[in-house]
Amino acid sequence: MASVYPQILVPTANQRVALGGGQVEALFPLQMGKHPFEEKAFVYGEIGCNVVLDAPVANSWKYGLTAAWGATERLELMAEVAGLTFPGGAAPDDTFFNVGFKYGFTKRTSLMASFGRSLHDVDRGTPDLLTYVGLQMMLGGSRAASEGEEADGNRDPVSGREARLPSFPSLWR
């Protein structure tokens, strides 16, 4: 499987009180993955370029390797090792790890969370603790899928598997 999901980050917080960077950013990632172990596991890698408009020195590259395991029908356990590198030197390069979960309330609504830390010393200016918590809601699709029935639109036309994109929480940003 492969996916791209360009994202635009628009600052909505108050930069004067250190909430947000105050810059518009565009992330262009590429993810590639595979379902080994009779499709119970999903392993994927990601590389992406983050462009900070009006501050090119803050541009960065994002990279990582993630694994997810379907523990139950509703619970997916995840782990990740990833990093950011800043070619312009705007911030120190950082490598980090996360562990987390995704719990599906319905086919279209899930709670996602991860917790981790930087692999570098905090005195380098890198974060020591990383926490992500969010509610994922998928919109669109057929009426049958929203009522819990299988829908042909949720299936990969080649393999017949349920189509799903990697969803580790730290990859949201």
C-alpha cells in the first residue's frame, strides 16, 4: 500500500503566549506499507517534506517506521520510531519513539492516543515527553458503511481487503 496525504497547517493559536509558531506550513508525506502476519499487523515507513511559508530556514524532513497490531476487532496497538531533521538549522534534529492505540467506537469514529519521548537529552532543546490524543471521525462513503454494513467502497479493488490508511497519532501533524 502507498499513500500521500498533503496537509496544510494554518496557525490558529496565540504565538505571543508560545502557543503555535505563527507560520503557515505545508506537509508533503509519502507512506508505504505492508500487511504481514495474516493481515494482523501493518508495518509502514514514511518520509515527508514540511515547508514553512515565510520562514524557509524552518523547513524540515520527517521520517519514520511504524507498526500496528490488530489486538481485537476494535483495538489496534501501535509503536513508532521517527524523527525530524532541519537542514536550515532552525531547530535541533530530533529522533523520538511513541507507543499508542486506536480504539474504534464505530466504523467511522475512533479514539486515538500515543505517548512517547525524545531519544535525545532535553538540554539539546528537544521535547522530553510527547503526547497525542484525538478523536478521528471519517466522513463520506455509502449509507451502508455508516450503518455498520460492509460497503464495496471500503474495499481495495485489487486485493479485496478493507482499505485503510496508516493512522499513528504523531503522523497527524
